[in-house]
Amino acid sequence: MSVDLSIKIGSMEMKNPVTVASGTFGYGPEYAELVDLNRLGAITVKGIGPEEHVGNSTPRTFETRGGMLNAIGLPGPGAQGFIDKYVPFLSQYNVPVIVNIWGKSMEDYGKVVEILDAVDTVSAYEINLSCPNVKEGGSAFGTDTDSFSRVIELVRGKTQKPIIPKLAPNVSDIGVFAKAAENSGADAISIMNSYPAMAINIETLEPELANRTGGLSGPPIKPIAIKLVWDAAKATTLPIIGMGGIYEPEDAIEFMIAGATAVAVGTANFTDPSTINRVIDGIETYLSQKGYRSASELVGTVKA
């Protein structure tokens, strides 16, 4: 039986519900020889600030048991640099481009959108309000509902394109932030970012990361992410892009049953870039075998 995999995030149409997590797929060219980019539902690029940024000192990644710690610190070419270096490449593909945006101040978010918004290749903005690896902005905005809402409202006033706040996982009630995103004009939300974490070398007694702490990603955070998606889906009618530890099609399907309209493959891209194709194919196979006519029919079907 034919299955309709297409979904919509605001005005953005995706041919299937699978994208990639920002920071795990570069800007597209890095994976172009490994993955058919046109197969993706969307390409979500690394975080873009208003100006070029070098990120944190090394070491800034550390492999944990079953997962990964990172404190990359959002290095990037800045908004104009992204346009100059990557938009010509991305414009060759028939796939929406979601740009993850960040700032050290609220005004920075607006500046990024002002520079990017006339670029047709940019389809939507994921607003990074939850990165645990920068000392200013980011997670500070994502854990205070007032600041959180004001950033979203600021971005909403700068663009008609879909905006997708990325919610912080380390809050007492993610439903409050999901509803605040809806009330502030967001078109969707994404859940979750890496979880604040730390590792220490027992010989040197020093943290494994130069930044001391970083964000945990990979399979260890998947049950947390599933629960957060489920909680958020009960609080808002906004579409949710779920992510955190997706390594197999079954992981993505679990997110959708919990309430995610779309999913993003993240850390798995580093170890096996073919994961994305397997997830897309696996979702389609599951839907067909279970008698679903569309991907949207699966969303939020958990019996809880």
C-alpha cells in the first residue's frame, strides 16, 4: 500500500518527516558524497550567529559509554558568510533548508534573520534557545519563560517563514515552554538539545572537555527525549520535531508515536551516515505494514 510520507511545518513542506540535527551534518557539503541530500525531508544546518565565531577550545568532544559529550561552542561563518559559502551549494537541491540561529543577545537573533530572510534557499529558522555549550545567551534564554518568549516574538516580527524554537531539556516543566512558544508565534518546536553533562579523567583529575562541561547526546538521552516530546505534545498543538538518540527506524517511530510530527537524526550521522536512509525507509515500511496511509496518522498514537 502506498504511504504518504509528506508533512508540513508551518508553510514548509517536507517530502518525509526526517531531517538532521543541527551541528551533526555540517552545512550540507560535508555529507553530499555520503548521503543523497534530495532524499531528506529537510537539511538543518549548523548554528549561525550574526558574525563569524570560532567556538570553544579543544578538546571539545569526548566519547562516553554509548554516547558523546560535546562542547563545540557553535563555531560558524556568520550569517553573511553562510550566504556566501554555502547557499550556492544548498540551492542546487530540492529540499527545504532549516537554519539554526543563535545569539549572545536577543538582538543577535534578529540580526541573523534580517541578513538571511531575503534568501529563498532558507526555508525556516530553528531558534537555538537551549545550547549548553556557550557562556552567553542560548540556554539562558531557554530556561526563563519571559526571555524565551521575547526572543521568539522578536524573530516572529522579522520573518514570515516558519520559526521553530529548540527547547531546553533541563527545565522543570517543558509543557510551559511549549505553550509559551505557541503563544509567542512559533510554527513548531524541536525537542531536545543535548543534555548538560560532564566527564572527568581519573588520572589527571581534570575534566575531559576544555570547556569543563558539555552536552550529552546519543542513545543515553533517548528515553528523556521521548518523555519530553510526550509532555510537550499534551501542552501544545504545534508540530514537534523530536530528536535524541535516533540510531534505528524504531527510534524515530517511537518519537512519532509519542507525539513528534518529524524527527531529526543527530549523533548517528558521525558513526553511520546511512542511518538517515534507513530511518526514512524504515518509517515507510512500518507505516505500510501497519496499514497507515500517511505519516501524520501515526503522530501521537501512544496509549497513555
